[in-house]
Amino acid sequence: MSTSLLSPLIDENVQTLAQLVQLLGRVTAHDYQRPLGAKGTQSLGKHVRHILEHYQTLLDACATAPSQAIFDYEQRPREAALETQPGYAGERAAALQAGLEALATMPHDAALTLSYPVEVGDADDSAALPTSLGRELAFLTSHSIHHMALLGTLCEQLGIALPEHFGVHPSTLRYWARQRSAS
């Protein structure tokens, strides 16, 4: 995969965030923060914050010398404003889209290191896992779509209309398109 083939991975993530921005423009602050689920521990805002902070973690890692970048998706700031203010979250999502597009000049195989927490006996430790920009972009698409599918279920409960294909993975959309073409 060459640098130019990084573009489809970036595009998938930018489009995913665009769907999220559409949702954020449709939801009230009350519904965004509203405790949901059987235990009241879920909210639209918590899922959105989780998605956005994963993107920010990767972009922050890429802002340093990528070969020296060690990042940890578990060590996020958990910024309260992202889960309570849909307008602010929408602005952050737009900034993340621009940050992703700026990655287009990097090679897809730019070396990164993911620090992943593990338990070793009675102690906590972390494993340094080699990864690449392309691999992490592929992960972020799937991770975001997974949470957006959950958001879709929560929005249905609240009667919030969603954009068409919200929370559907790009690979599924491509499959559906091939099925339509074949018939």
C-alpha cells in the first residue's frame, strides 16, 4: 500500500465523523446528556466523547515524530464538555476531520507504538505493540462505527432521526452496492 492508498482510509474516517456531526446538529443538549440504558450509565454524549478522544489520541501521536510516538487509547482526558455539549463536540469532530486529512502526506506504514495496559500477575504493566498509521485508521473506522451503531439504538429510543446508513461500516455499504450491481 502506498501513501496514496492511505487516502481511502482517511476518507472512511472523515465520512464517519461527518455522520457524527450530522447527529450532533440534530440532538438537544438535554437528550445528549440524558442517562440511558437499564442502569442509566449510557448517554449519547459519552459515546461521542469516547469516539472523538480516540481520534485525538491518534492525531496527537502523529504530531510527534511517528517512529517515536507511543500512544495509549486508555489514557484519554475524558473531557466532560465533549459529553455534555453537542455543539462543542461537533466543532471538535470538524477539527478532527481536518487533522485526519492532514495525515494524507504520511506513509500508510508510518511506524507507531501502541501502549496497551495488561495485568501481569498482581501488577499492572503495559505492552508496547508495534503498529502503523494505516492499521490504526482501519481500527478507528471500525471502532467508531461500532459505537455509532450503539448511538443509533439509543437515538431510536429517543425518537431522534438519523442520517441514512448511520452506524453502517463502509465495507457493508460496499457489499450492498455490489449486491445491487449484481442483480
